[in-house]
Amino acid sequence: MENKLKITGKTLIEMGFKSGKWFPEALEFINNNELSNEMIIEYLEQYRPSPEVPLFENHIDFKINIKAENELEEINVNSVVTSMKTLLKTPTLVNGAIMPDACPTGPEGTIPVGGVVVAKNAIHPGMHSADICCSVMLTDFGNANPKDVLDTAHSITHFGPGGRDRNTQFRFPSDLLVEIEANPFLNNQKCISAARSHLGTQGDGNHFLFVGISRKTGNTMMVTHHGSRGFGANLYSRGMKIAEQFRKEISPQTLKQNAWIPFETEEGKNYWEALQIIRKWTKLNHEVLHDATLSKMEVEKENRYWNEHNFVFKDGDLFYHAKGATPLDPKFMPDITGPRLIPLNMSEPVLIVEGNTTKNNLGFAPHGAGRNMSRTQHRKSKTGTVQEIFEEETKGLDIRFFSEEIDITELPSAYKNAETVRSQMEEFGLGTVLDEVLPYGCIMAGDWKKNAPWRKRKRDRNNGK
């Protein structure tokens, strides 16, 4: 019998379908063609969602390349392991590992800093976080004076919030702009504006510009550490929204922070391409600072290499999400130019390493020293004035804060013991140290919030100005 009643969205919902973008098109087709009940059911099968994907009952096994050596570390390690166990019930995941610098971040089930997880045919934006492609670059300045390098770099770099004004922006490559405009995740004014103005900026937090001396050659080397700034943060925000749409449809049991974009979808392929553009931009973000410093000093570089340590790496249908882990395996870095870099803290050497892939390390090494306590806990643990703490912990070093306000939560005591990280790297087979860049000095953002515009206005109001 032919269907004569007009089919509405309510009818489809009563038939067991969830409201979706496809409703108007389907309703128009059904009503215009006056399909029979049997034909309607046959037509609608294409829109019937696949069964929801549940969490794994038991977590996937993962490799633990860390051990606690005191009570504080034991609390930290237990928290990391607990979070990884919850995380590894996510149905896309097939493997995982934690590094000696691992520390928890966010609620239970969130990938820790120092964590690596492997997903099949899925990209999890929450597992690379907002600071996409956080990375390090080293340039060898030969026999240049380290103070001259630090002074020159200080006159060029930019730390803190926001970007450069139009007068100090670096030239933006036209071919990169074409790639950005061709990607649906990146082609919006907010992204493009951030890409332009944030080029040549380093942000805040633990990002730095470090100058030191090679133990092996005696050459002066500059190392920068930062990510993709507002450009990457905008992609992350859009990626999380798309992933959440898929989560609601595919696996509502999955924690929101672990939502994923299926790679085989149009969105998945576009997101993967967007990540590669972000990577290209971030590498350029390092290069413009290094090249401008070389140019101003009229020095030719002797060597350069870089690596990201917060990114998603693809191997066939497997996506390795490294939330603070240094890639050792060449398959993860198509533009590999040398060994990898592992910074520890401002008073310790930057390690230059290489290593082989094992079942334990999954092709990764630590990315730094990590933390055993939050910034707030660290502040509370310190006694004495900020200046006294600073002078005690930076003796013999040229340590500068771009905001001219000391941030004690970035001093060496805020981080894990560097020697412990190094010994556990050796114990668990996480890379071999080839050389060390011994510290001369570094620049960081500092406590820029102390004199942020809104704080100044508040102080002025309180002082009756």
C-alpha cells in the first residue's frame, strides 16, 4: 500500500533514528517520491547508525618506563598509571607507554604529559592538546660568543600573550597561506590572523630560548622550545568540537577528552592535513627566530636540527599520539636532519640523543624532566623572597624573563631531578646521549600576568588613579 501521509522528522525519530543533518534531505526525497512504507524502510537503512562502540571492559596493556624513587614521585607515578588505565579503555587504542618524565594533567583518564598512546584509524585531538607540535630546534653558531647570541636573540624574540604588531611581523610565505586557505579546518579569519601575527613568537609557560656550549665541540648553540601558538590552538578547538560530534554518535561512553575523529572520514583526512600544515608553520616559527639572530650577528650556521615532542605520528593505519614524548624512530619524522633534543631545566644541559625503537619505548624517548607537583604546590613549598629563590637556583647563569617578572615555577626546583630522568632513560633503553649543550643562559616569558593590563587597571582603581 502506498504511503499517503506526509513523513516528518517526528516520524523518523519514532522509527528509531536520531535527529541529524540528513533529516531535511531524506524527508524531501521520501515525500516527493511518495515512497511506500517498505521502500521508506529500505531507503532509510543508509542513515541507520552503526551500533555504539563501548569502552573496553579491561584496559589495554601499556609499557611503564618510569619508577618512583621517593614518596613524592610515588604519588605522581601512581596517579599517572591510574589515569593511563582509564584512558586505555578507549575503544580505538591498541598500545601505550609512559616515559620517566610522566606527570598527570587533567581529570583521571586524560593522557598524562610523558604519555604515548597508539590509536587505530583515529585521531584524538585531546591527546595532542592545544599546544599542537610543541617542539625544539637547535642551531650551531660555531665559535660565537654565547652572551652575544643571547643578547641578539633577546632583541628579536617575543614571549607572552598575543602576537607581533604589523611593524614587527615576519614575512608570511605565500605558498603556506595557499595551503591554509585550502583546508576547511584552517580557512577562517581567526586562524589566518593568528598564523600571521604569532609567527616568531614563543608564548609562555615552560617555553624558552636557551643558549649553551656543546660539551663535545665547544661551539655555541641556541635552542628554542615552543609550539604552534594561537594558530594551533584554534585548530585544536575546532577539532575537539568535531570529535565530540562523532563521540556522541559512535561512542557516548568514551570520556569527552578522549573523543576521536575517524581517519577514514572526510573530516579525518582534512584534520590530518591540517595537522601537517600546523607542523610546517611551527617549524617555520622556530626558523625565523634562529635565522634572524644569525643574520643580525652576521654568522653562518654550522648545523641545525629539530623535533616535535607533542604531536600525532602516522604509521599505516596507526596513529601515535605523543603528549610530551620525543620521537626516536625515523619513520615518525619525514624531514629528519639529525639527532633529537631533550631539554631538562634551565640549569641542566640540553641532551642531544639518538636511539632505537623497542617494544618498551614504542619509538619514543622522554621530552624533558617533567614535574612532580603542580605550579601552585611548588610555590607553596618555597621559602624566602622570590629574588632570593631566583638567585640561589640560577647561580652562575644568565637567566632572563621577557616580562621582567620572575616566575619561580619555571626554576629548576619546579622539575623532577634531571639525573633521575637520565638514569631511567638508560635503564629503560630510551635513547643514547651523543652530546650535551651545557647551559650559559636562557630567556623565558616569566610571570607576565603580574603586570597584565587588567591587573594594572585594577591596581590603579584601588590606588585611586
